[in-house]
Amino acid sequence: MPCSVTLLLVAATWAVASPADGCNKALCASDVSKCLLQEVCQCEANHAGCPCCQECAFCLGNLWESCCDCVGLCDERPASAPRSAQRSSMHNLMSPVPSLFRALMAISDNDPPVGWSVLTLPVEEELRQNHADTSHLLLGPHTGLAPIDTKGLNVTTPPCQAIFFNECLSMSRCRAACQSVGAWRYRWFHNACCQCLGPDCRGYGGARAQCSNCRE
């Protein structure tokens, strides 16, 4: 069957069967159909978790918050749940370039860049922030958020340095941007704020979105 016909069938099936209450079909139809065609959003959240939410979030990118209802995967959040700027998805990058990242940090010390700001956190503070009360998804191969272990840390331990891009970026653009600056991890907040982590970070940097032009 031609791909275009298959896509139309998927879109038509989704339009009939998708949860209707919180689903903005005008905004989400194209992207949700694409993700369903790739079979990355076809599971159900249950007491054991959500086996496809990570892949579905990556596929939908910055439309995850707006369109997760269309695939029935939005969390049931209490009124006090963290805002999107406090929720994030995190991923390791396959080919970090530590020398490039450190060179950019050295330049930034003397000539502040126009497109981003730099966050510097002592490693102990970074590890505490990693275990702050936030919601997050760890995407792909990762080391997880291990219990805080300060053994071996001292005043000479390099701090975690991270880049926050000023403007909102989709998840895929965040990943590409962080690769371009040699980062080894990125953290994409669900308000579309992008954070790139340097080689001296032990976890996933700051736990709150700090993009100057991308706020709720």
C-alpha cells in the first residue's frame, strides 16, 4: 500500500478514535498521525508506568504538552503539579566534544554570547537539583539519577557548566544545538527551554528552566 494512503488511513482512524476532550485536532493532527505511523505513541499508561511515553514525547517534541491528550498519554496531574517549565526530558549525546565546550565557556567568560547564558553550579548543588521535586523523562541510554554521592568531591572539583539558549527550541532543535556546542547531555524543558550540559556535569544541570526569552 502506498505510504500516502497508509498515512491517510492512520489519520482517519486517529480522528475517529482519539480522546476528544483535551485534544486540539487542528493543531495536532499532522504530528500525531506521523507518530502513530511510526508506532511510537501506541501504548497505555498504567500502574507500571508508560512504556512508550519517552519515544512519543521525543516524536511530538514541543507539541507534547498540547497533544498528549490526543494519544491518551497525558499524566493525571493534581492542581499542584509542576508547571511545564519544571518538567523536562533528558538525553545523553553520542559524540560530545569536551574541548569545544570548554573553549566556548572560556570565550563566554570574556565576551558574553548573544544567544545564550551560562549557568555554573558546584557539583554538590547540581546533584541536589537533580533530585528536586520535578517531573522528568530520561530518554535513550543514560546513567539515571543515582543517589547523591559526594565522595571524592572537594573544592578543586570543576563545577558543572551549562548553556541555556535564550529562545525557545523544539526538542529536536535543542538536541542539534547541544551537539553543535560539544555538549555531552541536554535537558529539554516542556516549555521549550533548552539546556546543554558540559563534560564536568555529573547529572543533568539545573532543574529549572532559565531561558531568558522562553518563559511561561
